Amino acid sequence: MTKGKAAKQAWRNRIVGHDVKPASWFLANEENWRIHPKKQQEATEGVLDEVGWVQDVMVNKRTSPQWADRQGVETLVDGHMRVLLALKVSDDEPVPLEYVDLTPDEERKVLLTLDPLAAMAAADKEKLDGLLREVSSESAAVQAMLAEIAEKEGIRLGRELPAPEAQIDKAAELQEKWQVTTGSVWEAGAQRLICGDCTDRATVDRLMRREKAALVVTSPPYFNQREYSQWKEYADYLSFAERCVKGTSDNLGDDSIFVVNIGSDEPARRWMPSDWWVILRDCGWLYRECIAWVKSAAVWSVPRSMHIENGHYFPAQRWEVMLVVSRGDHPKFDIADRDKVRRFDENVWEIGVVTGGEQRALGHTAPFPLEIPERFTMAYTQKGAIVLDPFCGSGSTLVACARLGRRGRGIEIIPQYVSVALQRLQDMGLEVKRVEDGHSITSPP
Ligand SMILES: C[S@@+](CC[C@H](N)C(=O)[O-])C[C@H]1O[C@@H](n2cnc3c(N)ncnc32)[C@H](O)[C@@H]1O
């Protein structure tokens, strides 16, 4: 016995058996005081539909002599609403039950205290926050209940989270703060990212931990446009793209979608969307559609909009391709789901770039507007789904995922950009921590 604890008898086990009976078999307790509002019934029905029975209803056997003429009348103590919901399905709906054997006083005590005791539980906000971000439901009533819990606990979910900009100009300073090293894994709420090479299997495995993503949204590097260009020959670039597609594809589920945002590479005289399509096709992906992302004209003023070659001017490409490929029979969204359908009612998207041309001029990573990963994430995934961005840059996909209640997974090779992404996630109010094998190994700065 633990020191300091008074000698105490072990608690009696009053459960005397289990059974399954048809819904019409149950007898309601005359003293049942609980009433069940419509929204409680609908939310319970939602969970029963999605998960099924995970808890018995409780029936008292009433074998105590104190029951006198009511002896042996097997009566519900707990689970009235679930039995009613089962009756709505059919009289024969099987309901799992546990038998207890209680005297009249004990039965009343349990009847009175069971729900209020459960309701006395307080919330560990961090854990609740994590669960709320990870769990999603098809049932509107369950989603409404979860939103209510979040509101009651002051937890901000979804798009009401702020959308901080990427502070790419402060990358060096932020790297000083976060001290990101190659191979380090970071988590912020339900978002996770790793600093490493997405063509390296071990890196992808450490990030994904055997979980499968439902969607990839990514903007890969171009052959020769930015500081991270690493290839001498275009053929090297293509084999790099192939390794990325292969490694990433293995971490995607059966009905997944792969979206690549890629433009043309004029200096290299290459039309990269076609090369990415061929690689994806050869890895088993099927063509779904091609969306033109048109950047707002304002930031493409002359002379930046012009591309000069051998004394000739060419208009630079003001639109980029969003190549969408799929496995299985996507898209699966219901035509009645207007929000999702609206995002796909046309395939020319006019969306301004993030901060104009400055970042291009500086040769920095080019964050895509949040709206891009947000549109695809909303259209192609449910809450709680995993969305992977193998070229995560400043973390736009992860920010979108945090705002939409999805679990973003990002890979970025340059430590400074990982720092920029971490800062962005922290600026959203998420707690950022470095992790190893799922355990926190540093406290946030
Ligand atoms: C076009 S940017 C992506 C920008 C990103 N969508 C955003 O919103 O910030 C491409 C990114 O891929 C990164 N990158 C290049 N090669 C990589 C590799 N092998 N593995 C992971 N990331 C890589 C670059 O450092 C760069 O940040």
C-alpha cells in the first residue's frame, strides 16, 4: 500500500455481465431525469454512424430483496438516448449492454451522479487543442459540437487563425533564433516539418511516420532560376524530379491527389509542366486537370514583365500551371457541397502573388499565396487529413493546413527557410517544438 494512504477496501465490481439485446427489449427507468436536446441526439447519432457502439448501455438486474415486487425488472440506468436512437433505426437494432446489480438506493445514486460526474471533467487545453485539430467528422452535428467545445475553452480553430506573412527578408535572423539544422524535425500543433531533402527516403519516412497523405500540394524548384538550383544538366533536374515524385507517391493513400505548381523556364528553354506530367504519368498518376494561376498584373510592370534575349523582348509568363493528377476516382466531393464545387467552377484562378517582384529579384524562395494550398486542401481533403508539401519553403501549405484543421507535413532543404516557416507557425499562435520520434526534445525559444 502507498505510504500515507489509509487502509481501504478494494472497490466492488458491480458489473455482473454483458449481453446484446434488440432496442425494443429495453425498459426505461421511471426516474430518469435526463432529457436530450435535438443537437445532442444528432451528434450522438453522428458518432454512432461513423464509429459504432463503443460503450454498453447500463441495465440493473434488480436482484436485491429491497426491490420487493419490482424485483428482477431489468431497467435501464444509463443509455436512454442511445436506445431511443437505435429504436429510430429499427426495433431489432442490436444494443450492447452491461448488467449491474444494485439496490434501489444505489440505482438512484448512479442515475443521479453518472452524467454530472462526467461533466465535472476539466479540459487540458493543449491536448484538447491537439485532438480538436486532428479529429474531424462527416456529421454537421458533431462538427458543431466540436466547434462549441473549442469556443467554450477559448481554442481558436480553422480559418479564424491569423495568416502571418513569410518574413523571408529576416531569414538569417530567424535562423539565429530557431537554430534549424539539417535533419531536425519540428512540430507546431498538428503541423510537422523536417529540414532535409525530399528525394531522400529516410527523410520522408522520418517525417511521415508511416502515415499516408491524401494530398500533395507543392511548388518545386525550377531548373535554373533560384539560389537552390543544384543541377548542371537538365537531365539531372529531371531525375531529381522523378526521385521526388517516386518517394512522395509511396507516402500517399489510394485516393490521393498530387498538385504541382510549375511554370516555364525560359532561360533553359524548357516547358517544365510537360516534363513533370510525363514523370507523374510514368509513376502511375492519371491526369485530372490543369489550372492556370494568373498573377495579378500590378506586380508585373515593365521592365520586370519583359524577358530579354539576344536583344529581343519576350513577355514573361504571367501565369503558371497547377497540374492536378490523381489516383482512384477523385474528385469525390458531393455536388451539394457548394463551397468545394465553387472552388472548381473555373480553372483560371486570378490570385495575386505574395509580395510582388522583390523576392524574385532577390532570388529567394517564392511563397505561393495561401489561397493556392487552401483551395486545393479544402477541395480535396476532409478535416484531419494529411497534406504533404515536399518543397515546403516558407511553410505556406502548413499555414493553410493549420487554418483548415488538416495535418500538414513539410520538407524543406534550406534551414533558413525552415526557420521562416517556424516563425510563421508561431505567429499563428501555435506552440513550436523540436521533436525526435514523436517526443519533444527542446522547449520553444
Ligand atoms: C518554389 S519554392 C517553394 C515555396 C513554397 N511553396 C512557399 O510557399 O514558400 C521551392 C522550395 O523547395 C526547396 N527545395 C529545393 N530542393 C529541395 C529538396 N531536394 N528537398 C526539399 N526542399 C527543396 C527550396 O529551398 C525552396 O524553398
